[in-house]
Amino acid sequence: MDKSKYTLVSVTYKAPEPRGEHFFAESFDKGTLDGWVVSQAKKDDIDEEIAKYDGKWEVEEMKDTKLPGDKGLVLKSRAKHHAISALLLRPFTFDTKPLIVQYEVNFQNGIDCGGAYVKLLSQSPDLSLAQFVDKTPYTIMFGPDKCGEDYKLHFIFRHKNPKTGEYEEKHAKKPESDLRTYYTDKKTHLYTLVLNPDNSFEILVDQTVVNSGSLLSDMTPSVNPPAEIEDPDDHKPEDWDERPKIQDPDAVKPDDWDEDAPAKIPDEDAVKPDGWLDDEPEYIADPDAIKPEDWDEDMDGEWEAPQVPNPACESAPGCGKWERPMIDNPNYKGKWKPPMIDNPNYQGVWKPRKIPNPDFFEDLHPFRMTPVSAVGLELWSMSSDIFFDNFFITYDRNTAELWADEGWGLKKAAEGAAEPGLMNQMISAAEEKPWLWVVYVLTVALPLVLIIVFCCTGKVCVYVSAFVRSDTDVGREGLAHSLRSNSSQRCSMGLRSGLCAGQSSSSSPNWLIHIFMDLLCALVCSHVGTGRGRPQTVPTKWGHEIV
């Protein structure tokens, strides 16, 4: 679609400035990777050729930018491992204040298989950004991920077992909303994670909540293990009876029960059709078939012509021996079985007994996670040119929203200003998905045609235009009188109206409906007219009639 015909509204870019308390803010508008460290490490346990984190990163504008001067971090390589990270201004400690993480992503080339999630790396004296790999301990992983038709928006945190000291990943429930658009529309989207000290969380896309819940009840596996578990050493007794029903041991087969009666019997009322050819076979040897020249009877056996339908049977109801068709046997009962009764010895489905869970613990404050000291992207993708921008970490929601308004808000405004109007969007969508033309015809064109047919027939369209063209001030009663007095003429001239059905009272509940339908016809007819351009008008007492 030619976008040159659209007038673009200019949106001037200004780099966002962090206001209020924050732990990390990065807009990349300086055009450098200052403060960021590209990993020099290799992944373990994979081939040397693909073990390196050798994917390229660049700071640049989007390819189809609507905001000149707005730069971001771009993952440039496809089918390569990428890792880059930066230290926070100071570590974030999970205590009495929320954690808010937000950043922007634009899949400039779409996304086939790959992620665009961020990791908040755990504070540790052993943390080396230059050796950042997939196994580097993190506290939170958050962001979009997609492969095939599986669209994900991760929120994972690593929970420390207070008894063993081991860490286990806890995954948030899957959002119920459809995430597909965020991966396919090639627009910049704002991803926000909010964790609160009361253990609640929210996940937002473009400042709209798409998932929420509690760290205590909406994570898998659960933060806290069950207080009791099934005893692994308990075994079902050999005499345990789990059968709810059994055959009645006292039941006896009735004397007249015939187990040998067949399920189907010949229909004794059937009569052989007239013209049935008993002496003609249904198939005959093909008289035109010729034995192949290379046929060796010693090797291939005696040659026989292939069978073909007997032409003599084409006009007959059938050929060969006639047999009565089979029908259901009314005396068929099948093999007798005793009826089922409730099992008097039924003990229910056996389950192992419950015992106290030796690994039980109760952590009522999972929000108090391992402090984080760095933010990182450790990704592999089959798509290139993934654009990241405006990373921000804070505990203050207002501060985060101000940063979002100055960064993502400008992008949204610029992208919206560059979009074509509704009609052109519909045409563009139909060019990509031709089946939409059918939808347009059924929902737009067909109703319009029906209105035209409803209002106008032949060469004449009539309407009262007292509210549209007349200079005369017409009241409700005057307009109603005009419509009623001319109803016969208008009906005979082809105008379809509620007044044609004999409604004559201006106080009728349908009065407004009648007036609306006449005015609707008026508007349609004023555009359709006689088919020769603008309709001709002649003055009347109350307005104009179009002829």
C-alpha cells in the first residue's frame, strides 16, 4: 500500500529523563554501550561452534523509525547466542517497597522463535558480567518469548528453600489474554512487572494489566510444599476391593434365553426383483485384454485376463445368485450375563496414608527474594533486529509512569500519527487476508444495498427534507402531517416507509421510527438520485421532493 499519500503528523523526540528514585535507567540515546558489558563466555555442554556468545549488539534507531534521534539496543544476529548486562546504580533489596521493572521491545522483523526477556541478576561477590551465561544466577526473569505458535510472557523468580538453601524456579500462571498481537504487529510495546511487599504481582503490556496474582497461590510449583504427603512406603492390601459394582452371584439365566440365536436373519418378506440375471456373473474376464509379450508362464504362472464389470448387468437390477437381504433378528439376545449390583464389600479407591512432609516449610514472605545488582539480556533468537529500549527499575509507580510517558508514550504517538485512516487500514488488511473482502461485503456493502432497495425503486426517490434543505421552520406536527398527506403518493412512487403500512397518528409510539426511516431514505436517495448525478428538486409546501 502506498503510504506516501498520507500526511504524517510530526512528533519531536526528546530523550526521557529519570525523575524520582530509581535503580536503573537506560535510554541508549547517547548512541553508545557505555556501562554495558558484552559477555565473552561460552556455554557449557554444547558444540564449540555454537558455544560462544558471539551474537552482535548495536545501538541504533529502528529501521522504520517515526522518531529520529530515538535510539535503542538492537540484537543484530540470528541463530546466535547473545548476552549483555549492566550493573544497577545500587542493589535492589526486597523489603518494604515494591519492585517495578519496565522496558520496551519491538520485533522489527517479526519473531519466529526466540526470546526478548530480561534477567535481574542476583547480587553475589562472584558475579562477573564478562562471564554472563545462561547458568548465571538470577532472581527474576521477565518478558516475552515465542516459538512456533506458543506465545509466552514469562515471569519467573528463583526461590530459596529455607531448609536446604537450594533454589527452585517458580513460574507465574499463563495470562488468559491473547498475546499474539504483541509479537506480530511490529509495534513497540511496553512490558512492566510490578512486585509488591504483600506478595501480589501485576504484569502489564502497554500499561494494561494482562496477568496478576499472588506469589503464594499463583506460581508453579507452589512456593510452599504441602504439610502432608502420601507415604511412599504404604502399599495397597491384597484383599482391598475397589470394585463399586459386581455381577449378581444369585442371578440365573432364564430358560427361554437363546444364546445361539443369530443377530441377523434373512428377510423372509423380500422378493427377487424382476429382471434379475441369475445366470450372468457380476464380473467377467476382460475380452480386450492381451497377455503381455514378456509374460513367462514358468515364472509368472498361467496368465488370466483381468476381471471387469459384466456389461449385461448394467441394465439389470443384479446378476448372479440372488440372496435375501439380512435384517435384525427380533429374537436375538446375545450371550447372557448376570446383572450388576452394588458391591457389598466395596472399600473405595485405595490411597496411601498421609504422613507429615519431612521437607515441609512455610515461607509467608516470598517477596523477600535474593537482592539484585545487575540487569542482563541472555538470548537466542531465529529473528534479528530485535529492538530494546528505555529500561527502568524503581519502586515508585509514578516515577515509572513518567519515564514511560516520555519514552514509550512518544513512540506510541508517533506510530499512531503515521497510521492510515480506518478505510485504508481495512483495505491494507484485506490485501494481506483476501477473505476479509467477504466480511466487508456481508457487513457493509450488503446492508447498504438493502437500504437502497428499501428506500428507492425505479427512477424516483422522494423524501421530505424539512430538516435538511427547507428554509421553512417545520414543527413535529407539520412534518408528520406532510408525511401522512403524501404517504399514498410516496408508496405508489416506490418509497418504502412505516407510514405506508397505515400508521397515521402522530402520537403513535412508532412515529419517530417512521420519521427516522423516511429521513434515512432521504439521505440515501439524495446520494443515489436518478443515477445522473445530483438529484433534481422541486419545491413543495413543507420542503422539497426529489424527482
